[in-house]
Amino acid sequence: MAPGEQILIVESDPDIADLIGRQSLQPLGYKVTVVGDAASALKRAVQTPPDLVLANLNLPGLSGKDLIAALTSHGVRSPLIVIAEKGQETDAIQAFRLGASDVIFWPVRDAQVVSIVERSLRQTQEARERHKLDGQLKAANEEQQRRLRDLTTILSTVKAVVSITDQRVLFDRILESALQLAEADICWLLLRDERTNAYLLRAQRNLPEAWAKKMNQSVDDGISSLVALSGESLAMNGSSLEKFKIAALGKSVGVIPIKIQNEVIGLLIVIRKKDREMTRDTQVLLEAMADYASISLVNARLFRALAQTAENARANEKQRYATLESVRATVQGELQAASYPLNLVLTEMPGALNAEQKKALESVRAALSRMSRSSEKTVVPKK
């Protein structure tokens, strides 16, 4: 084992303490402390837990078994080797049941002491390594689970962007995702008004009432305007945040610009109440959320443009229908005006017609009739 490990010997017999501590362990580089009773051992072990405890079962006052129970109750997890005399096998077994890791039966040679101590320390070191490895595996698993949750959240947002047409519902979904990804407590969305260029509050989650009531109004948090100018994400926490108005909401903030190409059209703000730095990985995830918000805004613009184009087309179509109806009415009127005198002449009331004149006029009337029917067929029903 590596020298320098702390060993506490609890032994009232100075000869036993000298053989184990000074003669056997100190020459190997172990740092040995000797106390003569269980109460002193308990106090020292609680203050500075040793790497190993060796305690005699036959201590004055509290016994070695009592010491084991006391150390356990105080949360001291150092391995403990009991020192017992020949014939105390039953007491040694009871000590094992209480948590002892090994036993030294006195009298013993120094080589045996070293072997038992090193074995116990080696087992302890292996247990620590296993515990460390378990911790690393647990941390890796938790990180994997977190990344899986983040990926699931992002995929859910992607689906929302392409399937939700109500922009207010979509913004709420984006803010909900941002809260999860940033492990934040508060978030809100500012969008630039195209007419005034001011950034107005369009959606929020968990804002205090005094802030939330400013919906569709400009919100001065003291920091968003800086990001609007720079176009770069900004994360702040701790004392550097205290001079800004936004510090009233929390101790850690991330502000992410929402851009179309290089133009900042909005801002995504997340707040943590605890002073915990926004990591670069978190900023990247929030920037992905901002990109989805940008996509939804572009889609909304395209939808409005298409809707306006369709409306203009409908208006033009209505105008064309109106023009056609006006032309039809005019043609019908002119045809009726021309047909009346023609019909009158054909009655021969004004005077008799010869066969050739009557045939010519009949041809004209037939042509006018065909024109009238044709104009009626060209009329498109009004919508």
C-alpha cells in the first residue's frame, strides 16, 4: 500500500500498541496515532476519519464492540480491525457482525500485523475504486439520459414547428422546451415590431405579474438590448449580473438572439433563480430553440404573404367578373335595342317587305339572337 495512510490504534496496553504501531507499521510509512480508550478514539475519528482503525476488544470503559457501534452511528465508515486474545473467538465473531473487517489474535508477529493491515487497506482501496467507478458510471448514465431528454425535447419542437399553425401555441411550446433544456425557472420571448422596431413581449412562462402584464409591450430588463445590438448569445451569472434590472428575477441568465440571416428579429431569455452558470452546451441547445422560433416566424411571414397574394387574386378575379358582367349587360342592352326596331319592321306594320328584304332582315335577327345567347353563356356565376 502507499505510505502515508492514517491508522488509528485504540489500545490500552502500551506493549501491544508499541509492537503494532511503532515496530510494525511506522517503518512502512504509515501515520499512526494511538489512543487508550474508546471515547478518545470516537472523538478523534469523528473529527478526522482515519483510513483504518485497530481496536482492542478489551478496552477500559466502552469495549471494542461498543466502539464499532458508536463509529457506525456517527457515520464513520473507516474499516476496523479488532484485536482479540486467544479464546475470544466468539467475541470476534460478534465484532464481525457489527461491522469489523478483520481480526488480529494476540500474541502476533509483526509480519502478521502488516499482512492483515495491508489486506484490509487493499480491500478498502478496492471498495473505494468500485464506489468511484459506480459514481462515474452513474454520472455517465445520467448525462446520457439528460442528452436523450434534450434530443427528445428538440425533436418534439421540430414537430411542433411543422404542425402547429397557431403561433401563440407554438411560442408556448418553444418556451416550455427552453425551460427544460436550460433547467431554468423563467423564460420569455421578445419579438421586434416591424413598424416601431421595438422589442415587445409576445410570450412568457412564470414571469412575475408585474412583468407579465406588459404583454405586447416593450420590456426593459437591462440586458436584452445589448444582445439585440450585438446579435450574439450572452450568458451571465453571479455578481456580474447584479447591476442589471433582470437580476431581480434570478441569479443566472441566458439571452439568445432570434435571427433571420443576420437580422435580429427577436430574443429568447431564460432565467435560473440559483447562481449556476449557463454552459456552452446549454447555449447551443437554446440557440437551436431560437432557430426553430425563427423558422416559425419565417413560415408565418410566408403564410401572410401567400394569404395576401390569394386575397389579391380573389379581388382581381372579382373585378374581372364585374367587368365581364358589365360588358354582358351592355351587350344585352344593345342587342335588345337593336332587336326592337328590327322586329317591328318584320311585322310589316310600317310597310310591306319584298321577299329579299324580309329574308335579309330575318338573317340579321337570327344573328342578333345568337349573339344574345352567346353573351349569356359567357357570364361566370358570382362568388
